[in-house]
Amino acid sequence: MLDSALAPVKLKNGNYSSYSLGWMNQIIFGKRCYRHDGSVMGFGAEIRYFPEEDIFMAFLVNGRSQETDARTMKVINQVTQLAIGKPVLSEIPMPAAILQQYTGIYALNEEHKIMVTLENGQLYIEGSNPADQITKIPVYPYQADCFFTKGPDFIMEFRKDNNDHYTKIVTTARSKFIFEWLKEK
């Protein structure tokens, strides 16, 4: 019974959904995870189960706002990383002049592009294709040329060419999907 509750559902178009009977079947920080979250006025919860590690986690939060949700997600991800033996990334300071060098449009192909912008000293990425599910989100440096998000498991590394210009981003999502995005502008 549990297996059928956690199995991905086959859609009419033949694709599979990661959502099944209330549980999301995902890879988080490179590990299989069954999770569920939800909220009602002023309260939120996140449940994560890592079957291979036999780790179950429940997070309960009182008082919700956009600001507290971001902090809460950061803590949830840090606790998750520690629990499954992954290193926790920490933001380092980086001057706006250096961050400006990373800005531009980077393309995976004609249909999939990432726009990197700088606003008030904060670097942001945003996908051009809604299917990529990359809404405008801040990215944070954890070492030179390397950035992470405080929500989903997503890291990116900017790479230079022989002329010392940033020409490529290598992204890793969910610790397994690796893509190279070439700079257009």
C-alpha cells in the first residue's frame, strides 16, 4: 500500500508526475525524498522522508510571511543537509563590482535561457521559459564564481574563457542535473 501511495502517477500524456497521493517523490541534495508541505493562516509544515537513509523529518512553523518563509526554508535545507551528511553552504560577502561581471543572458539553447541581473548589490537569476520553473530568485556566493539558492537544491558556477571573460554557467540542480549555459550578451 505504501509503495502505491509514493509511486509517481502516469499522466494522460504519458509523462509522470512527481506528485502522488499527497506526497512529492523528489531528489533533494542528491537523495531520494518523499515530502509534503502545506500551510494555513499563520502556520506551515514540511515533512521529509529519506528512505535510503531511513531519516524522517518534520518541520512546524508558526507565523508566516514572505520574509519568515525564506528564513525557514534556509533552516530546513541546512538541517536536511546535515542530517543526510551533505555540507552546508554559507554565503560570503562579494562587492557589487565583482557581481556585475556575472550579469548577462546565458543560453542552454534557443528555448531555454537564464538572465543574470544585479539589483541593489544582489545577484538574481530568472529563466526565460516558464517550463524551466526558474522564477526571479536571488543567488548567493559561497566561493569565487560559485553561487547557490536558499530554496531548492541548485548551485551554479561561472566559468571564464582564455581572455578572462565570463562566458559560461554550469548549473547543478537537485544534485544530479548538470547543464551548461553559454553567454549571449
